[in-house]
Amino acid sequence: MIKKFLLATTLITILILGCHLDATYKMDATVYSINGNEITLEDVTSNLFSYYGDTDNLHIGQACKVKFDHNGTESNRYDDIILSVKY
């Protein structure tokens, strides 16, 4: 009984992790503009994405790596959500 429970729990965990990994992707970007604490990034396909964060030690043109969530619409990048940014 315990083995079946552990197997079911493991399978559900793998399924949830797999769905999360499928919904996210990373892309290179550069800082396009800084307005107060709003940071606008331009990705390699020239799309602009904004988020609010700490602007200390940032400058326009600085390279970064952005992790996105496709927000349930893989074919529409305009509604994607920024999960994290690493400079």
C-alpha cells in the first residue's frame, strides 16, 4: 500500500514539474530603458517587456538573461510573464 502511494506521489510530482518546465523558457535580452523603477527589456526578437525592480547598478544596453512563462499561450509572446531576470 505504501509503495503504491509513493509511486502515485512521485508520478504526480513529475507531471507537475514537467508542466512547469514546459511553460517556461529563457531568452537573452538587453536593458532598453529605465524609468524610475520600471525596467524595459528588449529581447533578441525586438519585443519589449517591462517589469518593476531594483534599478541600482543597471544601465541601458546591459545584457541579461530573462526567464519567461508563456502564460498558457505558446503562440502569443505578447502576453508572456517575466519570472526572473539575471544580469
